Amino acid sequence: MEATVPGALLNGDRRRRRLPNNANFCFGDVQGETVLLELEMEQIYASSGSARHAGSQDPSHVRLAIGRSPELAHTALRLSLGAPTTDTEVDRVIDLLPHVVERVRAGVGAR
């Protein structure tokens, strides 16, 4: 994502102390909830926060602790993979997400 989405930031350690089935990014200049709505329209389901704090409007204390501003913390997107997730599904998200973020930034999100 960092190579294909300007301003994308991976949250968490790059090489160790990560969940192997989890990718969490901040995308500046978008609201995470709007990106989620766009992805849902494409039948891709993700989250803007941790599973533990689903529904909370507060920025993640973890993202704040790693140095993200409250505004940037609200742009987060969490993608989780499970055993049934296919390579085709992963490739689809990798291809689609940059376009979704671009549309949202251009103000044409949440069609």
C-alpha cells in the first residue's frame, strides 16, 4: 500500500511483533469510515479500528502511542485474513484499495 497509495503508512512493526494475518494502514486525507463504505460496496469487508474497540469514535490508543496524530489515527484501515482468504481476494484488495482511496480523496466516495 505504501508504494501505491500516496501518504499510506503501515501501522506497527514492519518485521516482527505483528499478527501474520493483519495489515493496518493509515491513509492521510480520508476518513476511514468512508473508505470502509466504498470497500463494502465492492463486497470487501474491513475495519477502521481494533476488533476490541469496534464502534468506538475515539482514536486508537495504540496508534496514538506509535506517534500517529488523532486526525491520522481516524484514517486507519484494518484488513484481516483468515484461512478461507484466497490469493485472488488479496490481489483484488491490493488492486482496488488505491483507487478507492483516490476516489474518496477526490470527494467522489460513498456513491
